[in-house]
Amino acid sequence: MRRGVCFRYSLALLLAFTVQSHLHARVPLTVQVEGVDSALRANVLAFLSLEQRKGEEDLTDRWVKILHRGADEEIKAALAPFGYYNVVVESSLKQDNGRWVAHYLIDPGEPVRVVGRDLQFVGEGAQMPELVSALAAFPVDRGDQLDDARYEKGKADLLFAARRLGFVKAEPAVAKVLVEPESNTANIVLHIDTGPRYYIGDVRFH
């Protein structure tokens, strides 16, 4: 009688372990991205939830399908900072020998080009030669492909130039990038308010 109880107890433990192992088994998944160069591809993979969650123990077949449905929008969001606003994605999801294969063929389209710039300093230091020169050195010009990283660096450089000259409260008064996806054009509007200039007062040593 005791042998029967022990056998049933061991069988129950084995079944429970088997079910638990099945529930926590990793879902085999391969994510394939084509049609874009290495830099764009790296950013796409960084945005794709399927790629980021690949290998997680709680990733189920159901979640693979859900995340795949949102992949097109994630890809478009990943390419927008590089100036691509008319992205077309051909996506597919299938199983091959028990492994999920998510495939994305990307046509980034024509990049957005900058057609207008309105860059200026306003405030007390607006006409200082150093700041006028800083405006001329802004790294995104008319005709250039829109690139968020270069734009942000240019904005940071203008703020640094003003603050280095004593305008420690310099801040953007207007900072807009107006994109027209239909025409693949963009206008940059960036006004930096220098604020007042600060000077070093009396210095005393104790």
C-alpha cells in the first residue's frame, strides 16, 4: 500500500515538473531585418520589441504574435530620427520546424530634406560676433538630410556658445522641426534667448 502511495506521489511531482518546464520553456525565435544599412538596421533592432524580448522565459506564442503586429510602427519610429518618414515595411511571421521566424523587408523611401532654417539668437547677446559665428556653423544646412542627432548637437553647441560667454541662463525660446512627409521636406526654427549676461563680482580671499 505504501509503495502505491509513493508511486502516485512521485508521478504527480513528475507531471507538475513537466508542466512547469513547458510553461517556462523559451519560445525559439529569429528576427530578420533587410533593406537598410547597418546603422539603420541596428536602430530598428533596438526598437523592435520582438528582438528585445527574444529569449525571455515568459515570451509565449501568443505574445510573439501580438508583438509582431506592432512591429511596423516600431520600425517607422526607429527610422524617423534619420529623416525617413515614408517607410514601407513588408512583414511576415511563420513557424519553421518549431521556430518562429519574423521577417521584415524595409523600404525606407526618400529621406526628408531641410528646405528652410530660421536660426537666431535673441536677447542681450544676439549681435555678439561669437554667437553670429556659432549660428553660421550650425551642422544642418538647407539641402541636407534631416538628422535628429545632428540637429540636437547643433542646438547644444549654440547653448554652449552662449553660456561660455556669460549668458548662463540661455535657453531655447522656440525649437521646432516642422516636417512635411508628403513632400519630404522640413523647416528648422530655432531661437535661442541669451538672457542677461553675468559678470564676476568682487573676489575676496580669506
